[in-house]
Amino acid sequence: MDLVQLSPRYPTPPESTALRKPAWLKVKAPGGQNYVQIKQLMQDLKLHTVCEEAHCPNIGECWEHRAATFMVLGDVCTRNCAYCAVAHGTPAAYDPVEPQRLAEAVARMNLRHVVITSVDRDDLPNGGAEIFAGCVTEIRKLVPQTSVELLIPDFKGSDEALAIVVKARPDILNHNLETVERLYRIARPGGRYPRALRLLARARELGSDLMTKSGIICGLGEEWDELLVAMRDLRAQDVSLLTLGQYLRPSAGHLPVARFYTPEEFAELRAYGLSLGFKHVEAGPLVRSSYHAWEQVQQATAAV
């Protein structure tokens, strides 16, 4: 049965319409023992997490599982995506020894799987690719049993920068597509839809055994059919892992939520993704790129 025909069509509401957040998006406020310990550890080592900077709704759950997504290269982004809570502007100089401090944190937390991302650093020659590579190298020295996932920016399409990262041999290389092609100009003006797809395809060319991953935010104003096209485009680049989650507006200055997808619709999207050949699809209202990443890598590896 054609999945496209199973889903209702909802017109995008005007920007002045405030949508009431459904019950399934409510989460418990963070504050457990592990949460407090990790927060203190990040402060002691002067590290940033995307969990905090992007106002992730899963911070309590993930930190209680002693899982965190580190954000390197500072906490100020050179781009200004209309959906993102991370601060934008002119970044400070990056810290060349950050990879060592991050590896120390991974060792002290005894992580089995670590996710590392960054702000966009278009001010740097290689967009900070050397820092990503350095993080992999330093983690391998201290905790070689820990698998490493890198969530990288598009490096403005630089093959040289991408090659630096792939050569470091992370276990998973992630670059989020984020939204459908029609909405790129509005939601992600510093990015390019074809450039994101090319990066993912090129990563597989540079590392034939490299597992690639991507994610899409739902609820920015895309049509259902456009969402399915984006999923097919990612699979055409031989992407193995896919995440789909609900967009939540960080502030009144960001794009409004066009609609809230139901858990049933996310289940339908997951089924469709698996039918396309993705090894693992994490789909749900609260799913973010690194949500349950420690489980994703286990399931995807088992599916090989």
C-alpha cells in the first residue's frame, strides 16, 4: 500500500497562529544525580554540549544514561539558521588542545559511544575539520573501545576538509539534511540542499566502510510528499542511518512550528525509511540527531 496515501494533509498555518504543544511532547525536567555530575564535569573541563546550547528536550534522559553530545569549536556559530537555538555571530579563537580535554571527559564518563558536533566555523580555512579529526585521534588513545560519531557541518563543500575528517576514521559520519529542498532558502540560508547530499555521497566514496547518517526536522512547513522525497534523496547517497524528529520553536525569533506530527505519523515514516533500505531509522516527536545514538550504532552494526 502506498504510504503517501495513508497520511492526512494539513495546510501550513499562518505565522500568527500559535499551535498548542501536544501532550506527547512533554518531558520531565532534568535534575538527577548523573545530570548534575555531567554538568559539573563540562564546566570543569570548559566543554560545551549541544544538549545545552540547542535546548534539547532529551537532556535529562540522555545525561541520566551518561550520554552527551559534545560541541567543539566554541558556542558561537557563523551561520544563522532560522530553526536553531545556538548563538550566532563572530566566534572567538578556537582552542587547539580541545580534543585532549574532550577525550579526558569521555574517559572520565566511561562512555561506550560518543557524539561530537560543532558550530559552523566558516571563518576557518577548513571549517575546523582538524579539530574533529583530533578528537577522534585523542579518544582512540585514551579509550580505544569507545565508538565515535561525528556530526559535521558542510564545510562549504570543501573536499579537502571532508577528507581530513574521513581519514581520522570515525565509526559514524553524520551530516544532517535538516529540511526539504524548498525550505532551504528560508530555514537554512547558509546551506545548500545539493551540497549536503554531495557531502554524504563523497564521504562514502572516501571511506568505503564508513557508516553515514543524516537527520530531518519535521514541522517546518514541508509537505508530506516532500519529506518522502528527502528521505529517498538521502538513501540514494547510500546513507545508512536516519533520524526524524519534531521541530520545536526555540524562541519567538525563530521559525514558527507549521504543524505537529503525531507519534503514529512518525511510526509511518520509520516504516517507510526501513522499506527504502536504511539500516536503522529513529523517528519520533522527541528524536534528535544523537537521541539513543548508543543504541542506533548497535542496531545498525547488527544489521550489516
